[in-house]
Amino acid sequence: MSMEKPQISVIVTIFNSEKYLRRCIDSILSQTFKKFELILVNDGSTDSSEGICNVYSKEDNRIKVINKENGGVSSSRNTGICNATGLYSIFVDSDDYIDVNMLQRLYDEAIIMNSEMVICDYWIGNDDNFKRINQGGFKNNNDFISKLLTGELHGSVCNKLISTSLYKDNAIKFPEDLSIKEDLFVCISLLLKNIKVNYLNEAYYYYCNNIKSLTNESGNNQMIKQYESSLAIISLFKNNSIFKNQINSFKLRTRMNIFVLSNNKGLEIRDVFPETNKYLLKENKIPLLLRIGMKSAISGKGLIANLLLQLRLKCI
């Protein structure tokens, strides 16, 4: 296929993704929208992923393959953006896939509305068992940020078509020292630039949650990463009091995640954002059993906390 000036750069970061990589690439090459480049960033894979990428690149000259030493997903995404030449960019995880009309619909919306970011709904699940996740509307950028902080909207960059120049002109990068919530960090960084955003009430991205790579890290390491990522995101709001309530909600959700990872040990959550203790039972965006369990753990009532935690996890 002849290569025209790409309007969209589709970036796929890859690490040992041989099992699902072909499905991902095929879903991109099958798009009704054709004016795109596909940037495959191989992050030091040790399986057959590199070979699969090379086969596809020989068949379609819209495909660029970039091989690099393993540095993590943020490093790979930054590499993709540095090499992107499209007017817009979008990320697709290598074990996910997209609807055949995704690029066309998001691009049309961006052009018609003169948007710098267009978000859409997505599906989550596996095989034929997918549930649609509706993102819903938002009044303005501040409302969008508020809903990201409270968890009402998804912080992923995969369901968002974003102007490539926003990354480059504002030197916005995925933080390579974070391994979780790096998407959320970037989304909020972009929205704080007061960009024009539109929402498309249609679902095009298939997020295959049950085949994601499982971490072998200890719960303690995961807790540390949750806390460090949350601190980085909160730092974006230095001297900004507009989102005070939402940041408290965000802190409490971080405590909830650490509470679950720690198997209710009060010591871990007592030391994480203790200033939010007074909001704990009032935060209705956290399930009631988890809120009571966290309160019990903080108060030293470990047996009660453990019982409530187990009850809650059985209900998920």
C-alpha cells in the first residue's frame, strides 16, 4: 500500500506479546480509515514478537518497527510519540484490539469539532464476553479532571485520540519512573493545558482485562508503586485549590487499593494520607464495606477489617 502523509499515528508498545499481537495488528490494519502510520515499539521482547512485527512491516509500508532495550511501557510510549508524524496519535495495548471504525469516527469528530482530544467508550472483558463501559459526558475540562480523580472516567490514553503536537509542544511525557497510573498522569497533564475535548458516545476499544500480564511483584512493592504514582499525580495540582475535594477522594481510593493489597494491615494505611481519615466514612465513591474495613484497620481492629475485606472481595 502506498504511503500518504499520515493523519493518525497508532502506537503499539510490545513486550513478549506473541500470543495476541497478530490480533491487535490485524484490527488496526483493517480500519476503514487508511491515512495512518502504525508504530510498533518492541520493548526488548524475548519471544517471537520482533519477528511478527518484521513480517507485517514487509507487507505494509505504513508500519514502522522500533526495537529498543527493555525500559517499560512509559519508555516505549515516549519513543512512539518521538517518532510520530501524524496530526493525531492514539495508543493500543498489544493484547487489546479496536473496532474497524474506531480511527474514522474519532478522526471525523476531531476534525468537525476542531478538537485536540476525542474520547470514546470502550468494552472490557475477553472473547465474546464484553461489557460496555460508558464514559458519559462532562461539562468542561475541570469537570473531566474531577471525574478522572474520583474514578468516574477512565484515565487510559487508549480510548483517546490526541493531537500529537500537545505532547511535543508542551514536553509532556509518560513518567518512566512510574509503572502504574502513568496514563492518568499524562491525561491530567494534558487537560490542565485547557485543551478542547469532545466525547463520542460510542464504544470502539476492546480492553481485554483478563489476559493482561500478571505481576510477580510482592504486595509491598505494589503498595509502594500505588503511593508513589498517587504522589506524582497530586503534585500536578500544586497551588491549585479547585480540585481539593476530588484530590481527597483520589487519596482515599489510593488508600483503598493499598488496604486491599496489604490484606487489611492497619500499619500500611495509617501512614498513607492520614489527613483523609475524617473523610473516610463520608466518601460514597468507595464501597461501604471497604470504607468500614479501612476504618477498622486504622483503629487497630484487624479481625473486623479482615472479615469485611473478605466479604467485599467476594462481592466483586
